[in-house]
Amino acid sequence: MKKRKNRMQEAVWLNDQTYLDYKYRLKKIATSIFEWKNLPDSMDAEYIEYCLYAMGQCALLKTEEYGFINTKATINGNINLYGKPTALNCYSFGSVQYNRNVYYGGEPKDEYSECILVKNTQDIQPMPTVATIELYAYRLYQAERTADVNVQNAKRSRLILTSENQRLTMENLFRQYDSNVPYIFGDSENFKRGTVESLDISSAFIGSDIMKYKEQITNEFLTFLGVNNIQEKKERLISDEVGTNNEVINLNLMSFLAPRQKACELFNKKYGTNIEVKVRSDLDNIIKTYASSIAEDYEDKIAEETVETTAERVIQ
């Protein structure tokens, strides 16, 4: 029973590790899509994206103690006629906690009485990304572990029937089998004909189907985030298919990008700063072409090269 318990514990451990690994992989993508630029030195872009990922919202504010900071945020007070919060409890690690009214535009009040609400999605009640991440991580974990079991079944295709006093011997032999030992030796006295029987429990290998299923899940997840995910060669797809996919990707991307940009606009209006948020992408995509930090850097590089070329021509 001890050996069986250990094998069960190993399977449970592998289940947990597979799920957590997929959750980490998907989180890494989700929290790397946007780049915050020109933030004050006292603010942290990674913490902004973490709060949006885990809680669905955060706050940008100015304090007398720390200057400009970004914190977690929960509703603290009433909501207006559009269902939006009028005040937030802004808090972070340690004893950092402030109660601030939410600034939605108009004439700014004093710099310390209001904060800017940053939403993860363009909803009245923004959703944290982690809620969807966990669903897709679970599906990928199920597919991966199914593939693992299917591969093992391809190797263990028979059920061995033997007496209890020979079970330990059989386990030791099959441990060698699992370790890919080329030659396995058994005691002829212990394995007489008729003392060991086997039943065929083989199953069809479906690894390729599972991998295709995983790819479909991953593509669906990337579409949800607004990330291009067409794996098939473009010449095999009709223009309508490509266009439809890009439109859905763009709409999903804008649901995340628009509220971040709105928060930047309000923060800049209230405090006279010039922070902005860009998409980390160099793909040929309408939104990403005009809202991509990569595209902006590329334009600057082209401009510099143009100036250098012009200067060389003037010298010549």
C-alpha cells in the first residue's frame, strides 16, 4: 500500500505542478502586453499590471509622504448614476492606506484629495485577468496530463495478474521496464507458467489530437488577450478568415488598452504629466501600428537614419 500511496502522491504533485506551470506561462503573456511610459520614478509599472491582472483595478495618486504612487484599490463610498465608484480605498503593503475621491475629469481639485481609477477592462465592473487565466490553465493542464497518461498507456499496454507474494517482484521488474533497461532478468522458479497472467488494456494513441486541442485552446486564449495567433500559413486562409480574426483580436485588445489610456489621459490632465501606455508588439496590425511602443521606436530610428543620410549628402 505504501508504494501505491507514493504513486498517487506523485500523480497529484504532477497535476498541481502542471496546472501552476500553465498558469504562470499564461500570466507571463498577460502581464507583458502593455508598456507604461514616462511614469514618475516613484511609481511602478509592474505593480500596476499586477494589480490589474489580480484585482481588475488599481489607483494612481499623489501623496505627501511618497509623492506619486500606484496602489491597489477597492470601492469606498457611493456610486454615481452610471454605476461608477465615487471614492476608493487606496492601499498597499505596510501601512500605506488612503481614502480618495475618484477624478473623472473636469476642473481638478487639490492634488491630494483625488485619485485616478485604472481599470483592467472596459466594463463598469472591470474583471481581473486571472479569472480567465485560471480557466484556460485548467483546460491546458487537463489536456497535458491526458497526453501524459496516453503516452504511459502506450508503454504499459497490459494488466498483470499475479499472486500477492509475487507483487513486489513484479513491481521491481517493471521499474526496470520504466527505466528503459534493455534486458530484464527474472527468477524461473518464481515465474512458472500459469502463475502470471496478463490482460490487454492498450488504448489508441491520441497524442496528435491532444496537441491540436491544446493549440486551439491557446489560440482562443491569445485571441481573448488581443494577441495575434494565426498559425496556419496565410496563403491557405481566405481574406475573410484573416480579417475576422484580426477584428476580434483588435476588439479584445481595445477592451484592455482603452481604460489604461483613459487613466493616462486623466492623470496627465490633473497633474500635468505626460504618461502613456503602449502595446508591446511589432505585428502588422492596425491598433498595434498606431499604439505600439515598438512602432514608435522604429519610427524614431527611421527618422535618425534619414537625418544621417541627408547630412552625408550635404557633406558630399
